[in-house]
Amino acid sequence: MAQANVQPRQNFSCFRCKFVIKGGYSSLTKHFRHDHAMKTCSKSKASLVCGQNGCKESFDNFSDFNYHLRFCKLFAKGSLPPQPIPVQPVQNPVSVNTEGDLDNSSKVCDLRGSSQSVELKDFFAKLMLDLKAKHNVHHAALDYLSLKLREGLNGFQTLECEGNNFERESTLATVIESFTQLGSQQKRTGYFKTNFNFIEPEELFVDRSTGTVMRNGRIMYRDVNNTFQYIFLRRTLTALFSNDAFRRLYFSEAPSSDGFIRSDRDSNFIKLHPLFSNFPNAIRIQLYYDDVETVNALGSKTKKHELGMFLFRILNLPNVENSKLANIFPIAICTSIQIKKHGFDFIFSRIMDEVKELESEDGMLLHIPGFSNGLLVRGSIAAVCADSKAAHELGGFLSPSANKFCRLCLIDRKDIKNCNCFDQLNMRNRNNYEDAVKESSDCIEKSRGTGILKGCLLNLSKYFHVTR
């Protein structure tokens, strides 16, 4: 009975770093996980020492360790106040170069200038953006980083040191305020959009379905909005052409002068193209589609969490640049379940609205800083890439196992062995494709004889067709 009335103890001392951790046992275990990388859900590989006022009792599991802390006789409640974690002042300030990478030697932030708050905030914002993009650091970890750095710098601000105290405290206050304004995902996203041309995807409605939720032990039915993420092509192009380095690379493209085909611009397809031949600087867009597994591919929930990824790249850039992942841009992301249920029309309709504007006589006007009248660009889809199965689905063809299995010609499966010459093939074109789509729409059974199940919205382009 006496043990049941014991009040929970607070402010335990860590046996590793000798600091008093404010809070109860859960705060101590959280400190073990975050500051010492210890696993607190199983047996400890190292001995767990009590450490309360010199107590040397050791344990090999956290259950016994917790029990001992509750009744340790050497523990004196409130004997040690919480101690701040000391932070060493930075000797060599780190700056950010124009490429967005961290650099210790160039362009040191002038903390005494009138724009010190903006420069510091930019530095910390780019640091967090690099951690997220290059190292896949979760937003929860960035929140924790921002919180702990604020706590550490607050503790450092109270320490006495030589020099100009007013200047030092002003600098630290600016740093702390920068972390405060970047302390959540919403704040960071807003800052990235304002200062770094970050493009946030739009969540667009697809349809509504019925889902279940458990409330008070009862299963309740509710309506669920099914959506997909779309990144507007205009916003991506605006951000790209606002970059001086991108514009220099884009407009530096030149045809081969020695007769060798060094890029798609040297091909007959581009030379004879009605748009790209008349406007050499028109944007040549290459679309790409594939499904991506986001969970264990051998699990039972793979299809539920499978995503359809729609990406594009700009073929006007040099090949060495187009081979980089940084120059492949997302345009739409949705679940594969929605694609199988509704097809590609709800995504392609959005894409074609913007492609039609690029293909129009007036083109697409981008509002670029430094261009008083804006920058007028034209372009179209030059190619669409996908694996064999996805390419058939995109173009509205039957699967590769069908009788009419080819996307390029009208050969039957039974005639493969007898046909060994290209001249003997009857190729697909706009006319027989549209006739096959019309036949399939009238009677679905006729699709077996044509190999085409339905049309593709990409064919609404003035210059692109899936049979070319």
C-alpha cells in the first residue's frame, strides 16, 4: 500500500552525460533515444546505471531500471536544478553560395547588417531544405532540430562571455527568431514558396467513395474524397526560366555542324516537325509514366499504396544536364487504383489544357523577373516514355498478350513467324487509329480485331499522336 501512494519522481540525472533531464521517466528515455541513440524498447546492450546522486546500481533492462528509479534511496527530489546543455560559439560562420550548397569560405553572412534576419533565415531555411531533399529527413525531425537548437541557443544566450554583450545577444536573438519562424512544416513551406521558388502541388478532386471509421466501438460510414496531386506546368516553367543558369543552358542549344546526330534536334523528326522546325527554341517536352511501390513489394497491401508517377523533362537542355535527376520534374501523382478505375483522362485533361496553350499561336506568357513584358514560350509534347504495359494503357491499346499486340503496326500474332520484312507491315496512323476507336466505342467486342480499346487524350495535341 505504501508503494501505491508514492508520487512520481521528476528531474532524473542521466548517467551518461551527467545532466539533469527535466520531467519524468518518459523524458529521460526520450533523452536516451534522441541524444544517445539508445533503444528503450528492449534490453540494453550496455549496463543501465542509476546515477542518481552517485548511485551505482546497474541493470540490463529498462523495466528493472524504471522500477529502481521510482524507489532509489539516494534520489533527492529537487536536489539538482535542470541544467542547460552548453553550446559552443561558432568560430567559422557557414555561408550559403548562389548554388544553394553549404560553403565554409564564400560569402559569409554579415550578421551586423540591416538584413541579418533575412540572411540568417535564408541560411537555416536552405539547410532544412537540403536535409529534406538530399538526405530524406522527415519533417518531424526538422521540427525537433528547430526546437532543440532554440533551447540550446536560449541557454547559450544567458552565459557570460567576453566581448560586446549587446551585439552578441542581438545576434543570438536573431538566430532564435529565425528558428522560431521555421519551426513547423507549414511555416517552412510558406518561406520556401516565397523565397526559393518552391512549387507546392495542388490537391485536385477525382471522385467520392464510402469509407469506414471506428467511433466509440462502432463502425461508422463516411464519405471520402479521392484526390490526386498536380503540379501546374506553367508554375514549373516560370520557376525554371526565372533561373539565369537554366536560361543560358536552354538557349545555348545548337544543331550539330558535322552531320552526326548528337541530340534529338538533329533528327529528321525535329527537322520536319511543323512546330519545332519553325520555332527552334520551342520547348520539347518528354513525358514519362510508371507505377511505384511505396511499401514492401512482397506484402499484401502493395496495390493499395501503389502510386502512378507522371514526370517530364525538357529535351532542349544538353544531354549531360538531362541525365541528372534534378532536371526531371513531376507533374502529377495519383494512386494506381484511381487510374485503373477512371483511366488516364482525369490527369491528361489537366496536362492537355496547358499543352494546348503552349501550342497556340499566342503561346504561353510567363511572368519572369527582369522581363518587363514577360517571356513568351511555345512548345509541345515531343515524346512519351513508359514500359511496354504502361505504354499500351496510355495509348488505349489492348495488352501485349492480345491478338493485335503491336502499337506500331496491325500485324496479327499468328503472322509473326511469316513476316520478316518491314515493308510487308501495315503501319498504324491517325486515320486507322481513329477508325478503330470509333468501332470500339460502338461495340467493345470489335476491339479484339483492332487492338485498340479506347482513345487517348494526348491525341488532342496539334503535333503529337500516340501512333507516331
